[in-house]
Amino acid sequence: MGTPRDLEQSILELSGAPDLRPLNVAELAQKLPCPPQKRPRLREALARLERGGRIARIKAGERFALPVEADLSPVRIRINRP
């Protein structure tokens, strides 16, 4: 695993693989492979991708998938209170 962008790209490629179900952090770490000491970097990359709408957290927040594969539309809701 190189730069944060390389890690994000690897996550997106893995998440978009055909016939692959949504994975949790431990499963992603195993498939990438990502050693235990690098798991914080993996979680940070997942958080960046999720904030950017490029990946979605599904199934009670445990697993990650591409929004299109999960039939989700990434949107941002903004509420202004008077």
C-alpha cells in the first residue's frame, strides 16, 4: 500500500469487483492485504471515500459498497434552522 490515493483506488477497485459482496473493514484489510498496524490508514481512506460519496456504508454501518452497486444515490442534505 503506497499513498492514500493508491489505497483509495485499491478500495474502489475491490468494491467494484463483480460477484463480490459488500465487505467490512476486516475483510477489506484481508483482501487488500493490509497489515494490522496499517488499519487506521484503511479506516481513514474509507472515511474519505464515504464523505466524498464514492463509497457507501451499508448493512447497519458494518459493510462498504459502491453506491451504484447498493442502489444508493450519494446526496448531501443541508438543513438551515432559523
